[in-house]
Amino acid sequence: MLFICYPKCTTCKRAKNWLDENNVKYTQRDIANDNPTYDELKGWYEKSGLPLKKFFNTSGMLYKEMQLKDKLASMSEDEQLKLLATNGMLVKRPIVVKGDVVLVGFKEEQWKEKL
């Protein structure tokens, strides 16, 4: 299982603690140092069943600085995926990838059910 996070993020810390407390084995990846690629993001998006907007870190400074709230609607999915692949700080985290299961953000009930 792959656990993609930003170590300074409080939500990511809570998620990591939950994984550790529940003895879930994972490989940790720092999204700031090892940004997801276009192909990874495309695959995760397709497996997740979520709208692509859910992959954006809408509360992040970079998202706000780039005024993406206004721009995403006019961008194609391909353009959005390419944009996400440019900077890990644009991507919502944590992300968990386990086979065909892709979870974005930390929702404890969802994690209990899926992991």
C-alpha cells in the first residue's frame, strides 16, 4: 500500500497515526519531494471514482495564488491532470493507493471500511 503525504500536514499526521495504530503496512511517499506523475494521477483518478476536483488541494496557498477556483471549470481533464503533476502542493493529501482502492483525504470511517 502506498501512503502519499506531506509530513508537515496535520491531517497527514493524523492519517499516519491511524495507519500505525491499526497496524496497516504502507510505504510512505513525501508528495513535496516526489510529486505524483501525470500517469499516476490519471490512474488514481480513474480508480477512485471521484470527481477530478477532489484531487486538488483547494485550501492550499498555491491553489489560491493561481486562482484555480475560477480556472478549473474551463480546463479539460487532461489539462487539470498535467497541472496537478507539476507540483505536489496542488494535490490533496493524504492519498492511499492499495490495489484498485484509491482514497483521497483522511476520513476515518472510509479508511476503516476500505483498508
